[in-house]
Amino acid sequence: MKVGLLNSLGTRHARYWAALLRELGVETVTPSLPTGEALALGRESLPGEPVQVQLALGRILELGRVDAVLVPRAAPVANDAWGEALTELLPRRLSGLPTLIPLPEGGDEMAAAAMDLGQRLTRNPGRVRLALERVKPLASGGREEMPALSRASRVTVAVIGPRALLGDPDLGGGLRSALEGLGLHPVFSSELPASQVAARGERMERATAPAGERELFGALKLLEGKSAVRGVLFASPARDGAHRAALNRLAGQTHKPALVIDVDGGQTEWPELVGFRDRVTLGASARAATGADGGEA
């Protein structure tokens, strides 16, 4: 059996699943095409869909003849059909795709999903149990630490967006470079400790909010109260109306300078970032001159 392992959608547990497949003795392939070529494959079939969906599809198509593809499960927001059921919707839109198997991103579900996957691929319970024991240390995803919130001679801005966008260097890299080129120090929500984001997300007033909205809310609340953070940039995947609406709602809740933008694959320039930079840097200069500052949250 030949299995593809998708390394898109901002997955935090690619090492765990890759190690599990090795222990199970399953032949594994991973995408390797340059981002632009993979995106072109996805856009050709789904030209009007969100950029993260196009990239995921392109990565699946480039794998060629495989028996199945393991796809990280994204955290959906409200009215987010792709986030809720990517592995179900893609085969409906395109015939001939291999079997797509969704994988949970951490939590109690991961061990059960790994057991089910092992049984499905090998039909050997003993081998599956041994493989699970060997890869168990990788399940946590490593030690969680807050990223640096300040950088010499630069103003810090929080960048809030879905992990499928900001956690994927192929999609979020252009935005990071643009912000750094403007003299800013961006702190991406995808870099934050998942446990701390989840704890803040539990404070969301809407208890029934989807997991993706709680994650975005938790990241915002974790960062916006830090005195080093002077503004908040909300990054939405291009052509993703559900995430754009969710981020617009969050932007209305912050008291710091805020901007909502769309991020497309291969994009490197956002003219509106210049005005945003001026707002946060002028605000920081004024506070420094008066000695005023916000407290830590």
C-alpha cells in the first residue's frame, strides 16, 4: 500500500503521522512540487475556491497514483463548508481522487485516530499497538513556548488568522516578509502555544462557536493585551468568505489599531499595509513620548 501524507493546512503533527507510517511499514510519499506549481494544479480544477483548498488539492494531485492520502483536519469557523468537510467535498467536486483520510490536529482524538488508521492500513493489531507505543512521545508536538514579543528597533504587531494559512510557510511566508520589510515585528497566531490559545478561547461568550472561531478568539485575547503588541492584523485566506466574516467580527472587538486583509498564494505586496504600519508606529511613538502604555494580560 502506498500512502500520501499531506504537509499543508498548517499541520502541527506531521512528524507524528510520518513516524507512525514508518513504524507500520507503509510506503509513504509527501508532496514536493514548488508552491506555485501545486497552486496552479489546484486552481485549474477549483478556480473560485479558497487558496488553502486550492493548495491542498494541488498537493493531493501531485502525489499521483496512491491508495490513500492523509489530510490534516482544519478547525472550521461558522458557515465554513470546506473547513468542516474538506475530505468529503473534494471527491464530490473532482472524480478520480484517491481515498482521503482526515487526521485530527492533537487532542484526545489523535490516539484513537492513529489506532483506527493503523488497523485500516495493516490489519495487524499487534504491529499497530507496538507502533503507537513507539511514536507516543511525538504526540504532544514538542514543548510549547511563547514567541518573542519584541525585537530591537521594531514595532510588534499581532497577526491573527487560521493555521491553514499562517501555519503554512508556503502561504504565510509572503505576508511575513512584507511586514518585516516595513520594519514591523509580526507575531503570527499559528506560532502561539496551542494550550494557551485553547484556554483563552474557552472564554468566548458564544459557547457553541466552532473550534476555528474559538482558536482565533483565543489567539487574539492572548496577544492583544500584551504591551509590546501595538496593532492587530487579521489575515483571511483569499476567496474564503467564512473566514473573512469571522475575522471582521473579531476586528470589531479589539481596541488597538486593526486591519483585515486577504492573503493569496504567491502574494507578496499589500498596499494597505503601509497605512497600517504608519498607524501603529505613530501610535507607539506617541505613547513613548508621553510615557503611557498598556498593561499585560
